[in-house]
Amino acid sequence: MAIILGIESSCDDTSASICKDGKIKSNIIANQEVHAKFGGVVPELASRAHQQNIIPVVDTAIKEADIDKNDISAVAFTKGPGLLGSLLVGVSFAKSFALARQIPLIEINHMQAHILAHFIDEPKPRFPFICLTVSGGHTQIVLVKDYFHMEILGQTLDDAAGEAFDKSAKILGLPYPGGPLIDKYAQKGNPNAFSFPEPRIKELDFSFSGLKTAILYRIQDEVKKDPDFIPNHLHDLCASIQHRIVTILLNKLQKAVLKYQIKDVAVAGGVSANSGLREALLELGEERSWKVFIPKFEYCTDNAAMIAMAGYYKFLKKDFVSQQVSPLARMPIV
Ligand code: KG4
Ligand code: ZN
């Protein structure tokens, strides 16, 4: 029997999960509301909140999984990438737990874990597959050759897709994180009401900073003419912004599929919760005969189930680390 405790604390969500013999038994997430009024994650406040949340979150994950703490075989934790002060709380907790119980420690790359979230439920993708990984800090097209053998085919040169959503939302006066709000308002809007530019970036790389500037200038111009422009057009603005971000992502994904001739295509990371992206990807997949994999909502944004799942595969390989391990703010996916 293999029972893995997974710990995730890379940004502003504290999460713990139990994976028993490859099946997720619990996935507890404490969100931090404290950042909303600041328009972004405040690192100092995030690490303090992790410190307060980590023990109750782990306790609840163990109780909900209905297992005995003494039966936990190993602790898997997010080593990076992420905010150092946030990561330190999870890493220190994991080390202490492993030391006290004399069980192995397993380090996990957060971005690999987002991709491995696809192995939580059926149907699971088969290797090799292409994964569009879109979160608050990353936008990458990844060739997934094996559980821990991945190659970046293209990535953003500036902002991540999640940042493009959040920064656009900020321009519209919406609180952080604005991505889910843009998604919500977009549902009642016309995606063709406003036209925003698609950047010309070569190969499989992305850029979102020009889009953000174009949105800012357009809105500033319109607000000069009509101070109520944003509230009067909120739904159409959100739908048009979302439409442009989604088409930028999917156009590059199509290019990758054509170049590598791999038709098993997955999406991962917080932005994969976006309903416009999910719908458009399913449609495109149907049209192009791709096999499309989209995670359940709870496994899109940051969660420890993906860490516990990735930990399970490393546990099978006995891929453990020593107590000397420390977190990394930057950590490549390979
Ligand atoms: O993967 P994640 O939870 O954290 C990071 O590792 O960054 O991704 C968070 C990002 C945020 O930018 C958030 O606005 C975005 O995912 N996001 C969404 C949606 N849900 C989360 N963006 C657009 N539509 C959504 N429904
Ligand atoms: Zn993430």
C-alpha cells in the first residue's frame, strides 16, 4: 500500500491531499481572500496565511481521506517554481512531517504536476502528448514524453495567459484574480464586439504584453468620451478580451500539433478552468480529430491532488530527496 500526502503552497492557495494507491482520497484547498483588495498576491501576506492554514488543511485532508496518519508512506511537496516565502512554508512542513514519522520526502515541480493532474481520473492521455500549460505565471506548449520527461516547445516571452486575464480585469476595475470574473461576464457578451490585436510572434512562442497595452489604450480613449463606458460594455469587453486570449493560445496549439503530428492534446493550469478556452478547444479538437484532455475544474487551479499524484509516480520509482532540500523560485520543467 502506498499512501502519499501531497502539499502545495507555491502561491496563494494552501492545499493538502491524500493519494492512496494512485487514487485521490481528499483534496483540501484554503484560498487566501486577503489579496483581492491589493490587486495581486502580496508575497509577505501569502506566506503568513500559509503558516496559519497549513496544519488545519493537512488535518482535514487526512480526516477526509479516512486514513491513519501512521500509514502515510511519503510526503510530496512543491519545490518550485513559485513565491519563495510561500514555498518555504510547505517545504518546511513537509520536511518536519517526514522527519518526525521517518518517511521519505518527494520533491515535485509545480508545472509538471499541473500536467500530471491528467492522470488523476480516466481517461488518461497516452505518451507522447502535447499540453498547453496556462497559469498565472506560465504559458507553455509542452511535449510530454513521459511522467517526468518533458520538453518546452514554446512559451511566453513576457506575460502569462493568466496575467493577461488578471491585468485586463484590473484595467476594467475588477478585483484580483480577475480571470474567473472575465469568464463569468464574458458568458453574456459578444466576443466580436471589440477587436483586439493578435501579436505576431514567431514559431510556438507567445506574447501578451502588447495585448494588455492595446486594451488599456482603447479603454482610456473610450472612457474619455463616455465615463460609463466600462459598466455599459462590461460583458462585451470581457467576451472580446477572452476571445482574443483564447484565439492566441489555440492558434499556437494548432501550429504545434501540425509540426509534431501528435493529436493527443491536453490543457493544464489555472486558465484551463476558463469556459471559453474549454469550449473552443473541444470544438477545435472535434474539427481536427484530436483527442482532447481537459482536467476537472478542481484540478485546473492550484491544488495538492496533482502534487500527491505526481508524488505517487515518484514513490513507485523510489525517487526521494534528503532533508537538505530547499525550494526554488524558478525551476525549469525538465
Ligand atoms: O495555476 P494557477 O491556479 O496558479 C498558478 O500556478 O499561477 O493559475 C492561476 C491563474 C490566475 O491568473 C487566474 O486568473 C487564472 O488562473 N484563472 C482563470 C480562470 N480561473 C483561474 N482565468 C480565466 N478564466 C478562468 N475561469
Ligand atoms: Zn499553478
